Amino acid sequence: MNSFRHRIRRVRSVIGVPALSLLMATASGCASTDDAPAATVPTPDAKVTKLCRNLHDLLPQKVDGLERNDPEPHSELTAAWGSPAIILRCGVGWPDAVLKKGTMPATVDGVEWVVEELDNGAQRVTTGGRLAYVELTIPKKQVSQGGAGPLVDLAGPVSKAIPKGIAD
């Protein structure tokens, strides 16, 4: 069985077929024409920064088959893969999207995410129930090719580095 089908089967069992369809149908990219994407670096407190540094040390070299391509400015609070880039930011604030209509929860390998479709078609997913919030922006290209892959690839590092709980 190929890796994509295995991932879909794992995600289906956790979030269900309707949610998976929505997860895969929504999205679009934070595209950059440069080699290195750009990302705003979060400014969390020292406790959250330490958790994010722990996560940074565990991040994989590839996500959803895409090579690491860290954003500018360089920071242990951000990471990226591919071009257009899947961008990770650790230490962001609680996602206001939770209160918006049209957002949905997803749980992938024990990590809870709030899934939000952005106006430009990109998809932003943010962890919930962790002592630090981790945000991913997934380009349309990756979502249309099976957008749950990044969540599957990052669930392990997130669950190892950032304990469950309520962030301050």
C-alpha cells in the first residue's frame, strides 16, 4: 500500500470521511517566488519558547514528501517544507478561528487541530489542547494532493515536544 493511502486510512479512522473530505477540499498556498519562504516569527513567553525549541529539535527533514526549506528570518520558532511552502510557526496565540463558522476540529495521531480555510484558499491548522500552540499553513497544492499528510508527519514531534494542557 502506498504511503498516501496509508495516511488517508489513518486520518479517516480518526476524523471521519466527511471531515477528511473537507480537509482535503479546502486550502491554498502561501506561495513565494524566492527560494526561502517568509514567516512572521511569533513572540511567546519563555516557557512556550522552550517548548517550541524542543519541537524544533524534533522536526523532520521531510514533511508530506517535501524537503525542509526554512523561512526567513531564521528562527527556532518557525520551519517550512517545499515550495510553495508548508509553514510551521510555534508559539502563536489561540486561534480566533475556533469561534468562526466553517472551522472544524480534527484529531490526527492524538494531536488535536483546528482547521480553518483562509480567504485566499490556503488552509491554516492550529493545535489545541497543548501547552504551546503550533500553527501550520498548508498550500492549496498540498491540500489538493491529500492535505492530511503534514498533520500525520508532524503529530509525533508535536506530541513528544509539547505536552497536553491549556496554554496561557
